[in-house]
Amino acid sequence: MSSLESLFSSEIIRAFGWTLLHSLWQGAVIFLLALVLIMGLRKQGPKTRYAALCSLFLLIPALFSATFFMIYEPGKTVASEVVPVLTSE
């Protein structure tokens, strides 16, 4: 992991990891929307269905990018998230 941390900051790695996790449920939602779209456009021509699905699937990289930039906080470091433990002495 140290070689990865030498290339990218820990905040970028954290944001990318959370973005990958969020992309799973976002992809599932887009898949369900695609199914509804296919069923709704059943009587339309193939060009119409193809154009509608292509425009829908353009949401995948758009949502991925938007999610990353919503999660990414450049000034924040992972060490700042650690809460000190109080010990009784």
C-alpha cells in the first residue's frame, strides 16, 4: 500500500474507494431504469431504444465523477479522522 500512497494522497485513495462502493448501487439503479425504459419503449423502433439506452448509460461515468468530487475533500487527511482515545490514568 505504501507504493500506492506515494503516488496519490490518502484522501484521493479514500475518496476513490468510497466512489467505487457507491458506483455499485448507482449501477444497479441505472440497470433498473434501463429495464423500465426497455419495457416502456417496446413499441418504438430499435433506433429510438438504442438512443435512449445510450443516453441513459452516459450517466454511469457522470455519476462516478460527481460522486468522487462530492466525497473528495482536498485539505482533509485520513489521520485527521482518528478520534483520540481517552485513557484514565
